[in-house]
Amino acid sequence: MPTYKCGRFIEESIKSVQTQTYQNWELIVVDDCSGDGTVDKVLNIEKADDRISIYQNSSNSGAAVTRNTALRNAKGRWIAFLDSDDLWEPTKLEKQIKFMEENEYAFSYHEYVEIDEQDNLLGVHVSGKKHVGKFDMYACCWPGCLSVMYDASKIGLIQINDIKKNNDTAMWLKVIRKADCYLLPECLGKYRRRANSITPKPLWKRIWAHYPLFRVAEEMNPIAATFWVIMNVFGNAYKKMRYVKTYQPS
């Protein structure tokens, strides 16, 4: 759980881990110099639950460096991710581990819905392809970060180059080289939409943010990086058209 200025939400996010039906977990929180009381809140929770550990960056370093720190300190076989404003459903870990063990998968993701800053459903349900191969993942980021799980005993330690955006996708591009990704067709998480998200708002900025993903994180030449940026335009449009459903929240 990387965190930066999420003091308003992090206690609820941690609670969604603590209330899992699968209880053999460790939670590694890495704070990127929040300065908003986030660390104090986590420390108070940590005192009562020794499965939780918090680390602090010495300077504001960005999400990629922060995720790398968390992964280096992880001890478990099954690696899962939860940003400090998102939520897991109580059966997420139990169901996803069972899904992977029964099918001998090393990499998986699941469906999720979107909520606002007040926990209200936004009427958006995100699914994806049942089987995601290497080409699929390069052409489109299919998993939401809160939905991913991989088997570290088969994948090994993942570390990514320092990019400011799409650093979660950079991780999936490392993992997909070693194992295909499979969808667990159940909604097991809630992704929070926030007004001050670092995700660029104009469409052209969201598209251009993919260039460092391929040029820096994947160390591609400019032509190859540009090619995959263009592929992502089509890939993400296809995902949104076919796998992102809107509904009227009850």
C-alpha cells in the first residue's frame, strides 16, 4: 500500500484488509512524505495489529519508488496491491487465492466498481478479458491495481524504473513476461474516483502519459514507444466500449 496524503481515506482502506475472511496476510504501507497525519494514523493501527508495517521514504519519491520499497519488503507468496484510498470486499483474498491455486495461475485480476470520495457508488462496473497475454497487456492496461494478485514464488521480485504515472502498468508489463493473466469474474473491490487524482484529465495528456511507460519503464526506442502509445489508444477504447459498464446505483 503506497500512500501520499491519504489521511482521509487510509484507515478505511486498511480496515478493508483487516476484515478479510482470509487472515494470513501482511500489510506493508510505504508513506511518501505525506505530512498530513497519514503516518500517525497508520502507526496507531500498527500498534494493535502486528501484521501491519509502515515504512517512510526519506524524501518525496513518487509511486514507482514507493511500490519498489514495498515489494522488496514483502515476505509472502501472494502479492496483492491496494492503494490507500481504495477498498477490498471481505472475500477478495480468499476467493482470489482459491481461484489461482485451483487453476494453477500465477497472475490474476478481478472486476471492481467505482465510488466517489463519500463512498457512493458511481454506477461504473469494470471487467476485462478472461485471458490476457503479453500483446494484450502491452496494448491495454487490463487490470485495476486493486484487483491484481501474482505468485511471487513463480514471478520473483518485481522492480520498475522511476516513472511518475502508469507505474502500476509498468509492474504488469514485467509480470506478463513470466505468466499470462486471468480474470476472476467477480466484483471484489471498489476504486475511488477523487477530484485531485494525479491522473491527467485532458484526453491528450492521458494518452501522452503512456510514452514514459514504454520509453523509460520498458526502455524501448522512441519509435517502438510511440507505436505502443498508439496501440493503447485503440486498446483502451476497446476495453471501455466492451468491458466498462454503466448502471444506475440503487
